[in-house]
Amino acid sequence: MVEFLTFDRFISIDMLILFYYLGAFVLPLLLYFSRAYFFQRYPFTENLMQSLNNSASVRMKVIFLLCIIFCEIIWRMMFEAMIGYFQMHEYLQHLQR
């Protein structure tokens, strides 16, 4: 407890992991399930989505899926870099003692 209060032990790694999973899984699901509210609030978007679904080819859907995967990979790499930084900081503090 004293290490936590004197900032010798960081909680950032645990919090970063929590926020990674929130952003990687919960946020896309939340956006997916709230689309009905969005379409209801902005009626022109529903017509736009229907026209896109009718005219979108398989190639466009694959490109869209690859973009989502790419964004998920970038999200993961960003959190890995931050976690690596904090782990190096903790290791250097451990060496200093």
C-alpha cells in the first residue's frame, strides 16, 4: 500500500490493459448495437446505408473488414508500446535499489 501511495508502484499497466479491452471489444459492440439509435436520430443515414448495402460489392466489404482489422492491430500496438515503457521504467527502478 505504501508503494502505491508513494508512486513506487504504478497502476498504469493494469489500467492500460483494462482500457485496451474496453476499446478493442466493448466499444465496437457498443457502436454496433447503438446504430439503431443513430439511424433514428439522423434519418438520412439510414437511406444512405441502404443504398450502400445494395450497391456495395464483395470487394468493398472485404476492404472494409481489412480496415477494421488494421485499426485493431494499431490499437494493440499502441497499448503494447505504452505497457513496454512502463515495464522498462519499473525494471530500471528495480535495478536502482
